[in-house]
Amino acid sequence: MRLTSIEKAQLLKKRGYLVIPDPMDPQVIEDWRAGLIPDFERHSRVGITSTVGFLENMDRLRSSGVKNVFVKTGAYRPSATAWIIRLAVEGKADGITFDGAGGGTGMSPVSMMNEGSVPTVYLEAMVTGCLDRIHKVHPHVRIPDIAIAGGIADETQMFKALALGAPYVKAIAMARAPITAGMKAKWAGEQIKNKQVNKSMLTSLGFPDSKDPASLTIEEAFVCAKELRNNEQVMAKGNEIPYGAMGVYTFIANKLHTGLKQLLAGVRKFKLRLIDRKDIACISERASKVCTKWDVNIPLLEEFEFDEVIREIEKGSY
């Protein structure tokens, strides 16, 4: 997390967080006042727990009135990931979020967030394989709902993640992609408002060269602007909708929503919960090796429905 206030940085330092650079250092304070330090980084200390401590903490939360307990994982080694899966199932957690590399919304582009942990596809294959093993041996045990994260940015990646993790993955955790949409939309909206649109911006938005940059309106640049402004609930407070909010809404409710519906139509399934592992195939030997290692039954494309193809051809009345 980045902090733009030295007072906030010093407060968090006193509370035990790791803050870089040290906001208590006289030289750092002097450099901050001189404008040489733009911000501070706040890092949480590494969490340490035990099997008993983890399960007792879940019991304590429930006894204090918490109805749903969700576990958020970090950049773990494979064995630690398996351990947290076991504890979450034993402790009857309602959900678990697994975050593959590269990731790290608040701290990007810190190298550790991109290079640490296990890449998302490898991680999800492992999680799915572990949950399959639990379900096979203990078919009546409730498996927590799984959310998968880690660099997922478009509808095809979402579809593949839901398919690879079926039936356990129920949600996609996403941050950098919608944040990027919001930041870009805020910038574009301010450019339009201040009449600072140029030809390259028009081109990136898909407008012809003949269009006058000064004539670009918010409704033209944001395809969902009219929809939002005509929504009584959205406009109930009477305030103008922030450009960033328009961008995030457009990204999720227009691009991702429409793209997912197209993909669902392509596989003839019209509910997300119907997506399963039979809807995807491996297109590389590496992907196949990973899926085979964890026995998640994702075939190579040349093997995909091979037996069904042969049966269909052989039963023809030629």
C-alpha cells in the first residue's frame, strides 16, 4: 500500500507496520519536506500461525457472531497451500481466495508481487487436484467455495479459470484490470472535460480521422454513459457519475459481461455454474503435463473428444 502522507506513514509505523522509507528517520523527514520522497510503502509483517491456532481462531470468530469465514491466501509454497486447504476444509470455511503470480494490486509493480508465489494456472491445477482428492476420499465433506486470482484480466481467462477449477471455483478475484480501466477512464474524462483531446486519443477510441477532437463528448467516449445517467438508482443522489466509475462499470458490465455471454453461447451453456472441465483443452505439452500431474482430466486438443469423434463417424449409414 502506498501512502502519500507522512503523518499516516508515521501512524502506521507506530502501529507496528513496516514502512519504507522509515518515516521516523530525521533525514527521511527532511527529504519528504523538500519534495524528494513522493510516497511511502506500507508492508504488513509476515503472518505466522499454527494448525491449532488457525482452527481456534475460526472458532473464536464464529463464537463472536461471525456468520461467514473466508480465508485469503498469499504467496505460499505448494506444501503451505495444501496445508491451508486442509485447515480451511477442516475448519469449515465458507470460502478461500487463491492468488497466483503475478499479482499484487496495491504494491505493483514491486518485483516480489510478480515473481513470488506460483503462477496462476499451476496454482489452480494444484488446488483443483487437492480438492478432488479430498472429495474422493471424503465425498460428504463440504468444500469451501473457491475464488481464483492472479493476473486475470479478460473474459476468456475468466472462463478458463472457472472451467479448470470446476466445480469448486465460484468466483474470479480481479483488481488490476478494473483499476486500470478506472484510471484510464478518469484520465480520458478529464481530457474531454478540459477540451484537451488530441487525434491519437480519438484513434485509440476508434473514431475516424475526420472527427474534430474538440467535439468529443462523454457520451461518445463512454458507451455506458447514457445507461448510467438514465438509471434512477444511480442518479438518486443527484451527483455526476465519476469518470473512473463509468470506466469500471463499462469494463465489467459491458466488456466482461458481454464476452462471457458469447463464450457461454459458444459452448451451449447459459449459466456460469454449468461450465466444467470438459469445456477446455490443453494446447501445449507443458499445460498437459501440469494437468496430468494433478489428475484434473484436461486433455490435449488432439485428444479432445477423440473417442466421440470415432464413434460418430463409425455409426454413419454410408
